[in-house]
Amino acid sequence: MSSTHTESIELSNISRHSQQEDGAQRNESSLAPVDRGFGAWSFLLAAFVVEGVVWGFPDSFGVFLDSYLNDPKFMNQPHASTLLPLIGPLSSGMIFCSSPVIYPINVRYPYHRRKMMWIGVVLCGSSLFGASFATKVPVLIGLQGILYAIGGSLLYAPCISYMTEWFVMRRGLASGVIFAGTSAGGLILPLVLPTLISHHGSAKALRIISVVLTIVLIPIVALVKPRLPESRNRAQVIPPRSRDWMNSPTFWVLLVVNTVQGLGYFVPVVWLPTFAHEMNLSSTSSSLAVALLNGASLLSRLSLGYLADRLNPWLLALSTLSSTSIATFILWGLLSRNLAGLLSFGIAYGALAGGWSSLWTGFIAPITKDDPNLVTYLFGYLMLSRGVGNILCTPISSALSTISESAIDKASTGFQVAGGRFENMILYVGSCFAGAAGVALLGWGLDARAGRARSRAT
């Protein structure tokens, strides 16, 4: 009797377990597919636009900087020439550096992600609108730099979290498409902003942009949706399963490379319009140089994202970092004495350096394995390390923007433009990429050793 009763209980448990598995399978089958389908691609398109708005504006700040540096209203204030160049890098740097805080919040409270995005839309639009009325440099920094960054952080972070739900095998391609939005924004805005500023002034241009930005984002944010239902997200607020990444020397080397690359990368993005102005080029020509840089960067992010799913990211890093260093010394330092040389540098720099962040998924794939929450966490740390470089590059490059004793009156090279004002800056950028390439060589060796260890273990 007891044996029969026990068997009955076991059969009941098996039946209940089978029903739970069937229910789980039905839930899985009811979800939109990963890596394909309308849901995945519509999300990717919407995230591309969000990326373009959030990052494209700070990355195109050089156009506004040129206007501010020639505006007596701002330049008559103390330390204006030092403080004004901080706005763009401060904005993007804060978005970068807030990631280790905001990304874990997205993991812990995934059902609040869409609310965060709507708050971000309001803050981004209102910050630019408010900045248009600013007459003091600190107020301008607070609105166009800091408040915009807070809104951008809230708006952007859920896109990375959603990406880990929608894409698995094509995550490198997906990140490349999303990150290409920055380049698209940086391609379009430098062509639009000079016309707006020349016709309406920087203040009214900011008001127009704030309205257009809000109108564009409202329908786009409605398309940025999670793959997993909100009710399911509430039940699965679990932290990353593995902390092995903390003991991975490869990841820490990656953080160093990422930081050094960031210390150099943003300098030409910020200073290229000013460099063109010192060459007595028109605002249209200077904007064209920035637009070509961002256009080449767009293609670079797409292609490197695609390659990151298929090739060793450390080899890709070595080739792009070393090539960027060479291009900086030759194309910017030696040949950028006229418009043709400057445009050549913009294209080469965007193509070689612009796609760096698209390699991140390839770098961390061996560490994160199938844990999407860990992907989000590690992206936060990578964003932080890049943000450190982004913020520090401006005061460093501003300090390097001095007259060189070796300069001559007539510029025959890019080093000698504006009496050698940019010589040390160019040397600094090229050296940063050379240093990053050297550290990446170490990362490649560590990655190869870890790969051999994994092969022996299997």
C-alpha cells in the first residue's frame, strides 16, 4: 500500500513537472524569435535612431563650439575659452560614466525601462530648449552639458538592455547597427547645424533642434520594446550568474585599451572644426570634414560589428589601432595643410577609429557566454572606461593647444597650422593610439592563452 502510494506521488510529480515544462515551452514559442523577424529588426531600427539623437548631438558639438568661441556674449566671461570646449565631451562623458549605475538598474528593474526612456525624452528636449536662453557659461554647461547627459543616459541605457534580449548570435552586428546611429547623427547634424546657426543664431537653432528632437523621439521610443513580457521580467530580476570576469586578466587589459583609445579618439571629433577655422576654411568646409569623419565611422561600425561575430576581435583591434596612429601622424600631422588633406584625414580617421565600440561584443563573448544580464553589466564598465577618456581628453587637449616654438609663419604641414597650435595635440592623439595598440598586443596574447586553456579543458 505504501509502495503504491509513493509511486502515485512520484507519477503526480512527474506529471506536474511535465506540465510545467510544456507551459514553459509554450511561453518560449509565443515569444518573438531572436536574431530575426519584424520585432528584432524594428527594435534595431528604432534603437539606431535613439543612438543617433543621444550621441550625435554631443559628438557634433564642435560646430556649436566654433559659434560660441566667436560670440562676445560668452567670450567676455572669465575662463570661457577653457570652459566652453567642455560641454560636448562632458555631456557624452557623463552618459558614458553613468553606465555602471544605470545599466544594473535596468537589470534589477527591467519593468521600469520604458518609463526611463520617456523621462529621458523630456529631459533631452527641455535641456536644449532651456540652453537656448542661457547667457552665462556655467548655465550653458549645466543645461546643454549636464542635464542633456542625464536625459540621454535614461533614454539610451534600455536600448542596450533590450539588445541582449533580441540578439544572441548576431549581437555583434546588432551592436554595430546601433552604434552606427552615433555616426549617422554626426553625419547629418554637422551639415544641418551651420545653416541653422548662420540663419538664426545659436540660441534659436537650439530651440528648433529641441522641438524636432522631441517630435522624432516620441514615435521612435514607442517602437523600442522588450522581447520578454513585462510580467516575465518581474519574475526574472536575477543578477549575472558569473563573476568570473572579475578574475579575467583579458577583460582588465581590455579596459585599459578602451580607456587609452578614448583619451585620443574624441580629440579630433571636438577640435576638427576649430582646426579648419584656423586654416581659414569656410564653416561649410569644416562641417564637411566632420560629416565625412562620421560617415566613414558609420560604415566602420557596421563592418566591424559584423566582423566581431566572425573574427578574433583582438586582431581587429590591433589592425585598427595601429593604422589610426599612422593615419594621424601622416594625414593630420603632415598632409592637413589644405582642405583636401583635412578631408582625407577625416575619412581615414572615421573608417579606422570610428568602429571601435562595435568590437565590444566580440571581446566579452567568451566571458559572458549565454548570460544577457552579464553582457549589460560589462557594457556598463566598458562605457565607464571610455567615458573617463572622453572627459579627460578635453582638458588635456586644451592644455596642449599652445603655440609651438618650432612653428613657422607659413604652414606647410598640419603640424604648423595656426602657428603650431595643434602640433602637440596631433602628437598626443597619434601616441594614444600607438599606446593602445601596444596594450592590445598583450590582450591578444592573453586571449590566445585562454583559448588554448579552454581547448584543453574540453
